Amino acid sequence: MEEGVDYYLNEDGLMVFTAAYHLKRGYCCKNKCKHCPWNFGKDGGRKTSKIQTKPNSK
């Protein structure tokens, strides 16, 4: 792994993987990574709501 290509250190000193690293890895880990090239867990800033239905009662 190469710093600046595959990862960088954020202001807190934590390692953040880049989209290039994820693409090299070849699959999505489904952890909502900041630079996920598959956009897992990202909704484009839209608020999502789930429609809840009540069960039919007789």
C-alpha cells in the first residue's frame, strides 16, 4: 500500500482508504466507507423514509 494513493491519514491520524484502494481490492465490504466507489450506504443527500403499514385487523 502506498500513502497518498491507497490511503491517507486524516486530521485525527486515522487511516482512510481511497477509492483507488477499494477498486484494487475488488469488492465492497458494506461498511459505508467514505470513498466507496460502489456508493454503498450513500443516498445522494436525499432523506429516505420507510413506509410502514399496519397489519389488517379483523
